[in-house]
Amino acid sequence: MIKNNSDFLVIGSGIAGLCFAINASRYGTVSVITKKQDSESNTNYAQGGIACVIDPSDSFEKHIFDTLACGHGLCNEKAVRILVEEGPSRIKELIDWGVDFSRVPQAKNDYRLHLGNEGGHSVNRIVHARDLTGKAVEEKLLDIVRASKNIRLYEHHCAVELITDHHLPRQQGKIVHSYGAYVLDTITRTIFTLQSKIPSLHPVVQARYISIRRTPPSPPETGSPWPIAPAR
């Protein structure tokens, strides 16, 4: 059964999935599936803040150095550089969307972002919304998603498998195309098809590495999109 067609299919409703959905909705229709209620995600439980080069005394190179030092050889330097250098524009984007980060007075009728400090950072560069940063970001993004006519949110749904042409004979190195996903409605226990031109997977990143110790009290955070992603 085909339940819906859309231009984009987003699997996962944390900050990455919601940001992608909001930006993609400018170019077409978007379906977002999440196996929980819309606000239940690791983003919602993230308390600390977002590390970003904001202060004039800070620099990209300082942030990159701190990150690589803490990573102790585990970080991909190219990925770290992209993350650090795109940070300021992503913070500006969140502010433009209405996220209310903590600020301190700078001059009359003027405020600047309050920058905290966390382990591993040599300068203050943590942009935060009090101690509820993830919640503040998630709630604002969900407000935008709910208000968008181009985005449809499927709560209590779980991606079972991507629909691809991987069953067909293909030449070595040929790109596998995806046409949507088979989705389980966890309330009715029925499986249906969501077709899309462009699927986008946004699992909780740390779920790639299984740990017996957890901080967020959110059982749905299993990183399930990883196993269904096509091998590259």
C-alpha cells in the first residue's frame, strides 16, 4: 500500500532531520518519520550547548586544535574543519529561525550571545539556551515544521527498509538509487510504502557505537537508520 508520495523523505526527527526538512521544504514536499512523539529525541535532552567560534579572541584554528586534541587521533580532520568553519552560519540560521539563545548586556539596548565553557575548550565558545539548549532548539524547529504546508510529520512510525534497485543486477561501482521506504506504523502494526525522490537518513550519531551506559532516558534512540543505509 502506498500511503504518500513526497519529494523528500526524512528518517529521524532530531535537529539534523528537522533542519534538513525545513530547508528541503523550500524546494518540494517533505515526509518526516519518527518512531516516537515529535519532541522525543537526543536533541531534546541535550543540555550543554553548541560549540562555535563567536568571540573575536577565538578562531577556527583554535577550535580545530582543541577538537583534534580531545579526539586523540579518532577525529577526521577534514570533517572537523567543515564542522567548525560552518558553525557560525548554522548558529545564525538557528537565531534567524527564532531560537532564543542566552545573551548578556553589551551596551545600551544591545546584547551579545553568552558563551560558556566546557571540558576540552581553551576559550569560551559554548552557545546555549540556559541549561535547556536542545529543548529550545527542538521546540522552535518543530514549530516551523508544524506550520509548514510542505512538511508532513509521521509520529510513531519506523523505517523498516529503503526501497532501492539493489535487487537488480548492476555493474560494479554503479550507484544504488532509492525510491522511498517501507514504513511500520507502530500503533496499528501495519507496513506501508512512503515514496520519495530523495530519502535522507538522520540517525542519532553515537548509536553507531553501542554503549551500555546512556544519559538520555529515551529508548527510541537506537540509530536504526544505520542498518538500512545502502552500502557504499
